[in-house]
Amino acid sequence: KIDNLNRRFSYGAEGNDNVGNYAYGGFYSIYNSLDMLGLLPSELPTPELKWETNLNFNLGVDISLFQNRLIAQIDLYNRQSKDLLFERPLSPSTGYSGINANVGSLSNRGIDGQITGTPFRSDDFSWDIILNFGHYTNKITHLPQKEILTGSIGQYGNTKKMVEGGSVFDFYIKEWAGVNPENGKATWYKDVTDEAGNITGRTVTENQTEATPYFQGSALPDLYGGLGNHLRYKNLELSFMFSYSIGGKIFDGDQPMIMHLGYAPGRNWSAEALSRWTPENRETDFPRLSYVSDSWNTIPSTRFLYNATYARLKNIDLTYSLPKRLLRNASLSELRLRVTGENLLTFYRHKGLDPEQTVSGSTFYRYPAQKTISFGIQASF
């Protein structure tokens, strides 16, 4: 039996001007040059700069069944963004790294949902389950130029490339080929071309500047969401919530800092260095040590790109309410004892990385989520 059924529909437009103040103007900075007034261009003029526009279409349905013991909410959305505000790269010879511009159009489509169920309900015991989920895709529908390199991370440089038909979140980095077992040096893949420039195959190289970057997957997960439970037995309540993300890639920008080859005295080392290449240990994924500077760990490659699938116990809460008959002489109407934990468990294959990162799919000197346990007493008079 259907207890309730609601259908929702909306369509609208909104603007965004998040590029700072006076971004359209051409400005000069004043300098003292040997006691003479000097002017230096500080910002290029952008008189044609305009607001970014987002067109939002949403379609949803809410349904409840079995005396509201099963409730579902599903939303489909389609967000079309045009005149995107972005810093368009300029040639270094101009003296500027980029200029604010309306550079293209994007399409974001997806689905969000939540299902709430009550498997058991009585005076003494109840059990509620909440499952929420989401999935969305991102597609670049227009760019003012063939490609734009983005996703700069510290000393690694760019890690993504935007092209029409692709996604803002597509990794574009070099592909790790392992360690050369003959000499212990790092290697990457590179394309092999004929005289006409056509790609005929690929080989490996120890020269990272010769390595070819490739599209290496997206930072966007295939599915994300959470699973929560709330159980009550008389005066005792237990609730907990798991968050999860399935699919997608994440670039670990912290791990390379402890993967140097011995030319950085005083810097910590990963335990992986114990399995480094030696003449006796030739089959390994850690190059040989060297006092000569080697930038193998500062190159964005698939060596430090990992599957982003994870699950985490975000919070757990245990509460006990003292029986009211014990509170009468204390002039209390309620007294609750509570213990709460956050981020106590994380299930993830790659150690040392907090997988719960931003949608960009990369981490670089970010603090991980803290594990906390707290106790509390709540009294009502």
C-alpha cells in the first residue's frame, strides 16, 4: 500500500561571479624607480568578462509504503553550465600566467537518492536503516581552444587535461613502467611514432622528459553515499554511520615526499625503501638509491595514482537514558550518558593516505580526518 507519493520538478538559472573584485579592469602598480615614478601593468583588462550561468533541471519523486516503514527519495538532475569562469593560460613570454575569461561549457548529470526503512518497531525495540547514494557524470561540451592543462599540485605540475568530450576530473599523467631490473632505474612508457608522426606502438624510457602522458581515469567515483543504522532497546540507543565511495582514482601527493633515493639527508623515508633495487633484489618497484639527484618521485605518474574505493565508519553513538524512577529524588526529568566516536575505522587498501579527499582526487599536505572519542552527560531539569 502506498501511503504517500509526491512528484517534484524544477527548472531555473543562476549566476556566478566568483573571480574576485574588479576582475574586468586593466590595472597598473606604482613603483619607485630611482626616485622616478614607474607604472607596471599588474592585471590585464577583460572588458568582455561576464557572469557564469548555470541552468538547473531537477526531477524527483518521494514515496512511502507500508505505514511509512519504507520511504524512498530519488532525484535526477541535469546542470548545464556555460560561460565558465576560468583562468585561461597565457604564454610565459607575455609576462602573465593567465587571464580571467569565460572559457567554455559543462554538463553535469546525476542521480541522488535516499532509502529509509524500519525492519522492526515495537514498544521496547526499534531498528531504522538509512541508505543514501549518488552518481554523476561531468562532460566538457565546449572549450575555446583544443586543450587546457589543469590540476597543478605543488612541484608536480599539472595532473589533468581538459578537452571537449572529456571531463574536468580526468587525470592526464605519465604511465609508470616499473624499475629496470638491469640497472635499478625508474622507467615510464612513451609512444613510438613513424616518420609521419603516427603512433605505431610504445616502449619504455628512463628519461622522464621523453615519457608520454596519457589519460589515466577520472577522480569521480562511480557510486558514493552512506549507510546508517539506529537501534533502540528500552533505554539504550545505538546509532552508526558508514560512508563509502566506489570507483574513481586518487593521486597521492604526499607519498613521493618520503620516496626519495637518498639525496635528501634528514628527510623521512618510506618503509618501501627497504625493498629498494639492489643487485640481489632486482624485481622491485622502488629504484636504486643514489646520491645523485633524481626527480623520479616529483613526476606525476601512475606510480602514485590509486583506486579511490573506500569505506569509513564516520560516527558511532551509544546513549543510555537512566530510568525516570531513579531521577525523581534528584529533581531531574532526564539524564542521558553518551559516548561518541568519529572516524574510528577506515577500510582502504593503500596505507598512509586518507581516501576521503576533495572531488579533485588529489592530496598534498592535507590533514587527515581525526579519530575522536568523546563522552558526555545530558541532564534535563
